[in-house]
Amino acid sequence: MRAEIASRYSCRRKKDFVTIAAIAMFTAIVLFELYLVFWLPVQLRRENAMQKHVARQRITELADTLRAQCGTSKKTSLQKGEIELVRSALDILAIYMRENQEKLSMAQIKELESMLMRISAIVDSWRNNRYLIERETFDTTPILRALEAKLKTLDQKQFN
């Protein structure tokens, strides 16, 4: 009886082009869904890792460029001191970035980048001969003359 029911209701198809195309499309759809479920998240994580790697390389390159721009030719002692201060800060940042490059999070990378951009603005202002530290001078001769005059009047009162 089973054989009779199976022969009557079974779907026996011939191996023709339509059957092969349907099986191929079904297999392709299943494989694509498996790709979306398993492989795509891995690729997205890898892309984020690449983005992080590119950001690390960019801040390292920016620090190296800024260190190269810190030249001290024909400057006053205060200007040379400011340049050396910035250069030593950049050296410390470069050492820190190279030693801890793999441990940096994106938030730390962005913070370092904003710090380097502020330093870049300072270095760019040096081209226009604008330094943050400048020697303030003022004329002390009027003050000294006033003090000498008071001293003379006090001496004259004392001897009189």
C-alpha cells in the first residue's frame, strides 16, 4: 500500500534545465544568507580594526611631521625654549604612541589627534613669527627718576 501511495503522490521530476536552475538558485540563496549571518559581521569588525589602524598611523605620522617642523634657527632664547618645550612634548607623545599603539582605543586616538592638532596650530603660528612666550619689557627710567628724586628729598631733609 505504501508503494502505491508513494508512486501516486510522489513528485518525480526529470533532470532538466528548470530543475537544475531552481536547485542552483536555492543553494545560492542559502549560501548568501549564511554569508550575511556569519561572515559579514567578521568583515565589519575587521573594517573597524582597519579604521583604528589607519587612525593610529595618521596620528603617528602627524606627530613625526610636527617633530620635523620644530626647527631652531635664528631664534631668540625664549623662542628656542618654546620650540624645545613643544619638541620634548612631541617626543614623549611619540614614545607613548609607539609603545602603546596596540592598546589605544578609538577615544584615546581621537584625544591624541585633537592634542596634536592644537600643537599643529602652535607650530603653524611660528611661521608667522607669533610665539606664545614673549618677553615683556617696559621702560623703568621714569620709576628710577621718581625714586631718585624722593631719595634726594629725603637726604636733604635729613641733612638740614
